Amino acid sequence: MKSIWTQPAALLLVAGAAFSSAAHAVNDLPGGPAVRQLNLPVGVTKISEEQHFLHNALLVLCSVIFIAVFAVMFYSIWKHRKSVGHKAANFHESVVVEVIWTIVPFIIVILMALPATKVLVAQKDTTNADLTIKVTGYQWKWGYDYIKGEGEGLSFISTLDSSHRAMSDAGAKGDVPADYLLKVDNPLVVPEKQKIRIITTANDVIHAFAVPQFGIKQDAIPGFVRDTWFRAEKTGDYYGQCQELCGKEHAYMPIHVKVVSAADYKVWVDAKKKEAAAKLDDPTKVWTLPDILARGEKVYAANCAACHQANGKGGGPIKALDGSPVVLDADHTKQIHVLLNGQNNGAMPSWKQLSDTDLAAVASYTKNSWSNKTGQLVQPAEVLAQRGK
């Protein structure tokens, strides 16, 4: 009998240990989700605080109504049950009762609607913003364009940190960082205590820009413009995710907003403008193959490797770039048109938001990596010539 039960018991102990270690591998993330979080976050904006209050107040009100109604109902059923001799009464409508159960719910609904409407109207008031940022959803990353206010003209793409994607592909075993699958290469940076207007749209499918700590969630729809706003009262790092099912990489589309002081924001803006000026390439520049391959490797890792893999083999519906006829073709315009316009109904998205030099670099990189030793070099001028065609 001992030999029969020893093995299952050992398996249960191992499973319990594994579950315990897995449970301790995840920690709360300041500015993001907490372990076993059930309620809405209080947040760092007035709107999010009011949303939290409304949620709790209405939950208590609804719970009281639920308990009161069912308590009366169950009491009546029990007290007037047939087994103790009660007989069913036969009566018609009561005007008093009809008036009471019409007026009382109406008053309750009004009491609920007034504060909720006040918050809802405030959520939609995007006027008098200090800073306006256009947020564009791509499969599967975010594009940020500072279009009004300090930092106007800045533009960059924010995507999941490649090390976190690698952890996910490997199964994310053992301890993982608190910001697992929320770390990005370029966070959205905004100043504290200033009104930030967010204009949302999308390049391919419907996305949703949502940051729970700010109390905002706004759909990003191709061909449409929507807006929302927030004013963070506290510096820190705050996280969200796309909250619309947007494709197979939906889980890898995080949002990281870094709220800094006004002074630190000014320093960041100055640094980003210098960085942007340094990256402002002349599309007529003639590159050498080694230089453009070095740049193409970085562009590929940041934008392409998530789908096509670092080895260029693709997977599932994602076509391999290693050995691809389009990549190997000496007619560069074929690959350039795919990069600029996408294909397969958006399964391969358009990358027009990248510069001519970046597109030329990544095309050259794929033509000369893995088994694709073509020796071909795509110049930025070739990409520039195909834009709009």
C-alpha cells in the first residue's frame, strides 16, 4: 500500500512547490497592475479618483438594494408559507404601491446618474490642453507624435522590449521582472500637473489606448480621430495595454507613460530634439554595405523580429524572410512596395512611418542575412522614389 501512495504524494508535493514558486515569481508593479487586484486603481488623476469613488459608492448602493429586496422577498415567502396555514390572498392593483415603486427607483436612478454624468462630461472635456499628443496604433506597437505644446514636432515608435519578448517565447520560467511584457523601448513622456490631450487613431485595425491609473480608455480606429485627456498629479511610471483584440500579437502591445517634473520634461525634450536632429538622414546619401547593414540590424530587431523571428524563419502564417523570393529578387521595388504598403490585408502592416534610410537599411539587411547572401544594397533614394506609388 505504501508503494501505491508514495508516488502520487510526491507528485502533489512537487506540483505544490512549483505553484508556490510561480506565485512568488510575480510582484506588484508600481503604476501598473497588482497581484490579485480586484478593484479599480485609485489612480493619479482627479478623474480616476472620481471613477474609483463612483464605483465603490454605486456598488454599495446596489448591494444594499439587492439585500433589502431579497430579504423582504425571502421573509415574505417564509413567513406566509402554505405549510403553516397561510392562504394566498386575492387582490387587485394598489395605486399607492404602484406610485411608490415607480417614484423610488426613479429617485435612485437620478441620484446615480447625476454624479456619473458629471464625471462623464469631465472625461470628454479636452479643451485648453497644455500638450497635445497624437497616438497611433499599429500591429503591434504605438506611435507618438507631439503636435502641440512643448515638444512639438517630436515623433517616435514605442514597442515591447525585445528581451521581454524573448522571455515570453522561452516560456518565462522562474522569476520574471515586475514589468514583464510592459517594458518598452521608448516610453511616452509627459510633464506632471499639466493637461495632456491624447488624439487616437490607428493604421490597420481597431486598437484601444488605455492607462488605468489615469482613468482613460479610448478606441483608436483607422480613418477616425477620437480624443481623451488626463492630468497626472504625481510623477512616476504608469502602465497600460491595448484593450481591443487587435490580432495575434495583442498581448505584446504595452503602454508605458513616464510622468516627470516640468524641469525634467524640458531636459527630455531638448535631448530628444538633438537625437531627432542627429537621426535626420539625407535620403540622397549613398551608403556603403557594411554601414547600412549595421543600421538595418537595429531596425530589424526593433520592428520586424517580433513576427519574422531573429533567424528570419517566420512561423505559422508569417512568411519566412530567409530564402524569400521577394527578398532575393534583384528588383528592389518589389520588397520596397511591401515595406511601404504592406500586404495580405494588413497581416504584413505598412511601415511608411519609418524613414527612407531605415527602410533601405532593413531591406539591405534582410537581403544579406541568414542564407540570403545576395550582396545587394538598397539605397534610401530608391525608397524615396517609390513613396506614393
